[in-house]
Amino acid sequence: MENLKINNDTLFILLGAIMVLAMHAGFAFLELGTVRKKNQVNALVKILTDFAVSTLAYFFIGYAIAYGVNFLNGADALAQKSGYELVKFFFLLTFAAAIPAIVSGGIAERAKFNPQMAATFMLVGFVYPFFEGIAWNHRFGIQDWLHSAFGAEFHDFAGSVVVHAVGGWIGLAAVLLLGARRGRYNKDGQIAAHPPSSIPFLALGAWILTVGWFGFNVMSAQTINNISGLVAVNSLMAMVGGTLAALWMGKNDPGFVHNGPLAGLVAVCAGSDLMHPVGALVVGIVAGGLFVVMFTWTQNRWKIDDVLGVWPLHGLCGAWGGIAAGIFGLKSLGGVGGVSFMSQFIGTLMGIAIAFIGGYLVYGMIKKTVGIRLSPEEEFNGADLSIHKISATPERESGW
């Protein structure tokens, strides 16, 4: 019976890893549909290559930092318990690789390709697992301190803060260091529109992410005995709330509508195992409205050229989700209980600080050494000429 349970858990978390892996296609198509046509090839290549680099960084460095486990033992040791530890690594890797996929959307259309790969390695190898270990593996005694001081640990069931807020605030640091796309903001204060190149591709990306998110959230239980239908329905309600709020606040704009469900899902990750479905609906509604308002302010009022709006979508909605778990997870508001508002607030601020400082250091160091910004010619012709040259080589044309 014990072997059967282990086998079931291994299959369960493997299916979750595959669903979240599929979400990376969603990141790719969301970016593909949002950027201009001349940068579409770059967007596709960048997401796939980021995942490959993330795998190496997390396998050799990041997973050990977060969980104290390395994979340098023999294959016979790694295969114990049906290889559950390896499949758990695969599942958590798909979360870690979401960090550069999130950042990619913010820095699109003007970042150098190879320096971004270097940034991906450092972020997934060092910055992300540092906070992941604190939140999910009791590293450095911070969770114990929160429990002692406020009666509960920082709770983030599926990564509103650990994954999304961290990715969004790293993205903000990168965007600020890069600066806006050339021609986006004129000296007289006028804004040049860069409309999405393909609403159908943008919508496809949003749908792929939305469907995969139920693996992201539900299978964060990591064992089949811990699976919860509450997580699934709360994810659904937050998705619906985010969609309708974005529809209304965004005045039927298709870009906002298709990001609305993502905003709701980002926000519900942390407390999806704690909230009543009505609470999850409210969390999603707030997140959908928050995204529309803050995306508009970021682009138009503050002149921050965050192409896909990753800071409002992931950074702010993720932070809202971390705090919301400490509100709607309370028994007095229909939740399961066992959470503390102060622990959620402090844990969320800690994640933001680690992400922004870590992201600023990584991208700042790369900017000082090899540079992160494309030349005017490269930016005018396409995000990375080397990639476009590869896809346009005459002898290869018939093979694609």
C-alpha cells in the first residue's frame, strides 16, 4: 500500500508539472500577441530558451538553496520512492522558470537576448530560491519567528508572492533599468501607441495560462491525499471575478479582458486552500480592477514602459493575494483559519524587498558590464537581429 501511495503521488505531481510546463506556452503566446510583429520571433525563442537555462540553474544551484537537496548522487539513489523527489523538482522548476517568463513580458522589444539568458541563470539560481526557501522550507528561521510573534506562519499555498510578486517586482527593477522603448514617450509628453500585434494570439496565451493554472494551484498540494476541491473552485471564482472586473473597468478592451482572469488567478494562489469561494470571488474582482487601473497609471501617468504589464499583473496582484490570504482566510470571513494578517503582510513585504533588490542588483550588474539594451538599429529592425537572421537564412526557409 505504501508503494502504491508513492506511485500515485509521483504520477499526481508529474501531471501537475506537465500542466504548468504547458503554461509556458501561454506566456509565449501572450507575449507574442502583445509585441509588434517584428519582435514575435524573439518572443517565442526567448521563452523556450529561458526555460532551458532555468532548468540548469535550478537543477545545479537553486533547488539546493531552497531545499538543501542536490542531485549529484547516483541514479540508483535518485530513483528511490519511484523518483518522487525528482518529479517534485520538475514541478517546482516549472514555478521557478515562471520568473524569467514573467520578466520577459516587461522588458520585451528592447532587451538584449544573451544578457537576458545570463540574468535568467542568476535569478533562478540564486534570487528566487532564496525567498522560496524562506517561504516553503523554513529557511533562516523566519517562519518560526512569524509564528512565535503573530501566531501563524506566512502562508502562500501556490505562489501569489513566492512566484508572481517576486517575478513582477524583479520585472519592475529590470524595466526601470532598461528604460522605455524608443519612441514610446515623446519629449512633449505625448505617448506613441504600440498596439498588440495579434489579439487572437494574446487570447490564446491567456486561455493556455488559465487552463494550466488549475494544475498550478490544485497540484500545489504535491500529494494526492492533500488534494482539495476547494482550491479548484476558489481558482474558478477568482478567475471569473478578475474577468468581469477587467471587462467593466477596462471598458470591454480585449487586452484587459484577457488579462483579467490572470489577475484573479495570480491573487488567489496564496489563499486558495483557505478561502470561501465568495471570498475568492472578491479577491479576483479586486485583482481585475487593480490590474486595469495600475496598468493604465504605469503606462500613461508614470511613463513606465512595462510592455505586458507584468508589474501590475504579477507584482501588485500577487502582493494583494498574499495579503488577502490573511483577510479572507480568517474564520470570521468564512475562511478555514490558521492565518495571521501581520504574518501575511510582513511575508509579502519581505518577498517584494528580496525580489526588487535582487532584480536590481542582477540587471544593474549586467547593465554595467555587458549592457542590456539593444542598439537603436537592432531595436528599430527587431528585438534581436541574430534570431531573425537565423529564421531568415535562405537554405533553412524550406525546413521550417
